[in-house]
Amino acid sequence: MIAKTLVAGLVATALSAAHAFAVVSITNRDDKEHKLTVVEGETRTEHVLKPTQVLEGICPKGCVIRLNDSENDEYELEGTEVVSIEEGYLYYDGPEDNPGTGDATKSGKQ
């Protein structure tokens, strides 16, 4: 009985640790570079992603991604997504249990 409890505790700890380290990963699949503005709370960070470049380890608590300084191209991410830029838009690549595919959630004006 103690062994089962210990194993269950270790599994729960491993799963929560894996979730704690989940962050956003963005891959530029376009043949041109894109400027990204990452907004986390009051902090804004700009990045330029060249074709095939990957930006990893951002937005652990969620953020807004703005493509090419356009307020119409804002995407709200929760902090666990794997996304890519294709034809100038942000698309989900994973994780597998993400409830939906296609465009990431747009938060900008339409």
C-alpha cells in the first residue's frame, strides 16, 4: 500500500513539474523574416525570426504575440503552445491535447 502511494505521488510530482516548465515555442515556416513583439504583462520584447528560426522558452505564464507591429495580428497564448508562422499567420502545432487547430486565438481588433 505504501509503495502504491509513493509511486502515485512520484507520478503526480513529475506531471506537475513538466507542466511548470511548459513554455511557448514559435517556428517561422515562412520564406521571409517576421518581427514578433512579445507582451507579457507590462513587459514588451521584440524578436526578428528569420526563415526556419525557432524562438523557444518564452511566455511561461502566457502572453500576447504581435506579428509585424500590426495590432490586427495579435495572438493570445496561454504559455503551453507550440505554434508556427505560416503565410504571415500564427497556427497551432501542438501540444496534441490542445482543444482546437488552425489559427491561434486572435485578440486584436477586427
